[in-house]
Amino acid sequence: MRPLSRTRLWAMARKEALHIGRDKRSLAMAFAVPAAMVLLFGYVITFDINDIPTAVLDQSRTSQSRDLADAFRSAGYFRITRQLASDDEIAPLLTRGTVRMVLVIPPDFAKHLAAAEPAPVQCLVDGGDANTASIAINYAQAIVASYSAKAVLKGRTLPVPARTEARVWYNEDLKSSNMIVPGLMATIMMILSALLTSLTIAREWERGTMEQLAATPVHRLEVIFGKLLPYLGIGFVDIILVAVVGGVVFAVPFRGSALFLMVTAMLFLIGAQGLGMFISAAAKRQFLATQLAMIATMLPSLLLSGLIFDLASMPTVLQVISLVVPARYFVVALRGIFLKGVGPHVLWAQAVGMLVFAAAGLGLAVRAFRKEIA
Amino acid sequence: MSDATRTGPTGGGAALTPSPYPLTPSLSCAVEVQDLTKKFGDFMAVDSVTFTVEPGEIFGFLGPNGAGKTTTIRMLIGLLQPTAGEACVAGLDVRTSTEAVKQRIGYMSQLFSLYGDLTVDENITFFAGLYGVRGERLEARRAWVLRMAGLEQHHDQLTAELSLGWKQRLALGCAVLHEPPILFLDEPTSGVDPVSRRNFWELIYSLADAGTTVLVSTHYMEEAEYCHRLALMNRGRLIALDTPANVRRLMKEPLLEIVTPDGPAVAQALQGAPGVAEAAMFGRAVHVAVEDAGAAATALPAFLASRGLPVERIHTIPPSLEDVFVALVRREGGAVAG
């Protein structure tokens, strides 16, 4: 093989950086899109249920029933927006979605309590969003159970034979953004890297500059690496950008090693950008290349990466397919680094997965790039 | 002409087998080509072309679009692999030393192929980098290119904003940054106004005077006159190869120009008329190759008048390269039809 030349490599990288700098659309895509996506996804993809609009139909009208309603109000999960007078009002409110839950306290609630009999209360939940509904029911049951315990004990204490002392590790507050933001980095970088680099080689073909380039002694490795370098720089800036936005806006902790993050990010970025260049070299048309890059990265890295949906609970077929979705490995690595503070001793398998991805991406790009004009 | 009269392995099938006489690269030739052939599927783009180019020569490829000029040049600079045949450029086999050839040549394609979103300076720096030109040599070459192209005042301007003539001179400059001994220009002046074209050819001459070998393709006949030697190409075949003066002498028959308001009808009527070898439209006139100029000058106006076709003027003219080209293509076409 001919020796590579640093002069030629540097000339390619510098030229590519100039292209990016002159292209406002690419610049916006490179820096504004990741920041916007983190904010959007960080707020939108949330499994935390807060302030569920709730109506209360208190038919008991006793201090006991008001205590129960207060327990719902003060728990933080429900926002009591209506006090109802009759059960005729329930159906229209739930139908129109004005409230998501209605708490019905029957007239003989206090009487049952006083008689130490079971005192049922009714929760009517809008099941249109099954996820929110089941979480609301769980919260409601917990509130009612704790209210019952207080009612029974009436200030006394009672030794309980066994009870759970639950403590959540790594994401103590069970915040969705702690889970989403680090993982989102993988999805954003996958889509963005492939999309940006999918333009580069196709652009040379479309503008007729490929012919001039191919007539020079530049080596195809120099072309691929040279084009890759500025995008690698952008990728690192984006990673830092996403981490900072995540830390500042969503208070996502960073507990691991920044060096290990950079090493895994580099492998992942090289793989994603190599894939983009492969698509670009094969498609030779910018429009087609961007479409292909979107198809190849968008859905797999959103749905089959474990970012939003747990891979372990998917059908086996999808689990097998997800093995070739590179974002899957980076999502695990990112969560490990950000939340658990673990390094290569735990994440070596993910690191190897991304190393394979980097090698495959580059290999495909170099193979597809031809200095021949047909 | 029948197939039997052809010399060498130029027949369709034979052309695809490698030459039995491999070239020994000779440093005395800038470019040496033997039986070079390129097929795209069933289409014979370049059909067994053989020629040599001497150092310092301006060697022109002349022919219509699709004649195989661009394909020939692309094979010589390593952008296309030949289907068959041999080609040496700067003493190197283009098939085995492709990248080494690229370091020794400059190339300018027919479409503007610099980066429009880069400035003049940035384009120069980029191509210099690819050819390994840097440091003091880069600055010296940059100054030379800017002066040569007349772009000293515009070195900071985006290339896309330059006029076409300037773009082409800059492209030429970028192609010779590394001072290659051989320069390939594929229709470098297409779409440029005549004044810019003249200026461009002065640059080509100054490069050739400095010892650069220039291979240039064109479909402008008047540009072909500027070349030291011409290769006339049609349908992938080399139909003539000589100096412009000698190529013009290939046309044996005297030529008459008939100025008439009804050119198409006159050209039509003269096909196969007595004493006429061929007649073709040239702009608003009809060029007629005849056996005897004196006899035809009196016979043809009468012949046309009898058919109700008016003749404004008829006179003898020296054949242009275009006339020769038309005549040779007709002859070639006849041979193919057999």
C-alpha cells in the first residue's frame, strides 16, 4: 500500500471543515439540533406522573373524608381541580378529559371507619393512556393504604412483622430524565453523524468535484479519514453539549470517567460517520443518501436501542435484530458512565461492540469509495 | 473501403485481446498509447486507438460529443480502467502505476470542478495540499497562479462568485500547481466567450513553451488550429492524426461555397448531382466538394436554377478543418456500412 501523507490528509480535513463552516444548514444541524432534541426528549419522554388532574366527589362530607382528600392533595401526584356535588358530573369530565381521575368517597365512609369495617372508596381512572392510568392507580392505592394504616393505629405504633425498606440505586429519585438524557446522546449522535456525513461524498459526485479529486494522487483512506476528522470534532462538541444541557437543565449526574466516555464516544462516532460515508459513497446523490441514512438510523436507534423501550421485554426476534443496532451498546455504556460511574471493567462488552461497529463503518466506507469515474 | 484493407488489430473482436506487442515505456514520449479500447457494455466508447505524444507538444483531440475524447483522456489519467490496450504516461503504465501517474499530470475536466463555497486561496491551498506542495513552494506557486489567472485582487473571493472565464483560469492554475510535465484538458473552454477562450489558449501556449506537454480535447474547430498535432475522433475511432495543415490536405477535392437563401433544399438537391462528391450545410451556406472546381462553378448554378433554386454567390474556398472532418466522417461511415 502507498504510504499515507499527512499533508494530503490535513488538506482534506481542512477543506471539509471549511465546507461545514460555510453551510448554515449543516451548522444548525450539527449544533442546534442536538441541544433542541435533548430539551424536547428530556421533557417529552417522561414516565414520571405528576399533577394528575383529579376531581373529588365527597359524599361523606366528614373530617375523615376531608383528611383522605388532603392525603391525595399533599402526595404531589394528584392535582385536585374540582369538587363535585353529584355523580352526574363524573362522566362528562372524564369523557372530555378535563380530569384523568375521579375519587369518590361514599356517604357512609366515616360510619364504616368508626365501626372498624372495610370502608371502600372508588377511583375512576381514564384508561385512554394505559401507562398513566396504571401508575395513577398504584399511587392511589398507596395513598389509601397509608391513610388506612393511620386510621387504624390512631397515633399508636404497632410492630409490623416484615416490611420492605426499598432503596433505589443509581437513580435515587426515579427520574425519567436521568435515564433518557444519557441514552439520548447515543440516538442523537447516531442519527446526526450518519446524516451529516451522508452528504459529503454524494456532494462531490453531484457537484462534479469528484472527478477532479479522483484525478489527484490522494489516497482513498486520506479522503475518508480527512472527511471524518471535522465531523469527529463536531461529535465531541455535541457530546459535551448534551452532557452540559442534561446536567444544567435536568440535573443529570455524571459519576463516571470523562476519558472513558470520550473513548467510547469516539468509537461510536467513527462507526456512525463511517456508515454515513458508506451510504454517501454508494448512493452518490445527496437526497437519496440522506433518506437512506435516516431510514438506517432513526427508527432502529429510537426503538431498538433500549433508550425508551426495555429490550429484555421485547419479542426474541426484535432482541436479535437489536444486536446489530450500534446505539444499543452506547446507550448501556452511557447510562453506566453517567449514573453508575462504572468503567471498562463493567462495560468492556459494550466497548468491544462499538469497536466492531467503528471498524465495520470505516471498512464499508473505504470499500465503497472509488476513485473511478464510470 | 472493406475490412480487409484495415491494418492492425482494429477489427471489432480482435481489438479486445491484449496487444501481442506490449509497449516498452519510453521516456522520450510523454504519452504512448497502443490499441487502447474501452467498452461500456456493448457500446464501444474507444475503439483501438494508437498514438504517441512528444514532450512539449500541444496534442488536440477533435470530434463531436460522444466521439470518445473524454473516455480516452479519462483512461490516460487513471479515472477509467481500459478494457484492452496499453497506455504509458510520463513513462509509467497507467494501469499499474495509476497513482504515480496522477502525481505527474495535471487535469482539468470539462465541467467546472473547483469548490464554489471555498475562496480562490482556499481552493489553491487544498489542491496544493493534495499534490504535496507546501511551505515556500506553495506561496510561490500561489502567487504564480493568481498572477497567471489575473486573480490577485480576488484571492479572497468565493470561487462561485467568479465569472466563468476566471473560474477556468483558476482551474487551470490548480491543475498545474505541482508543475506537472503533462497536462490533460478536457474541453477546457466549453461555454466560454471567444475573448476568454483566446486568453485561455495563450496560457496553454505559455505552458507548452515552458516544456509542458498538453493534451487537449475540443469540439471547437478554430481551437483545433492552435494544436501542433490533431487526433480526429469519431465514434470511438481515430480517423486522422496529423498537423492541422496536413489534416486539411486530406481533403483531395476542391471545395465550393454556395451562398443561397434556401440552404437545406440546395444541399438536398446537390446530393448525387453530376460532379459532386458531397454537399453539406455550413451555417447559412452550402459547402460542396466537387471533382473539378472550374467546371462545377458554371455547371452547378445552372443545375440548381433548373430546379428553381436561387444561387446568390458561388466561389472556391480553402477547406476548413470542419469540411475535412465532415468528409472524413462520411468516408468512415461508408466504410462501416461496407
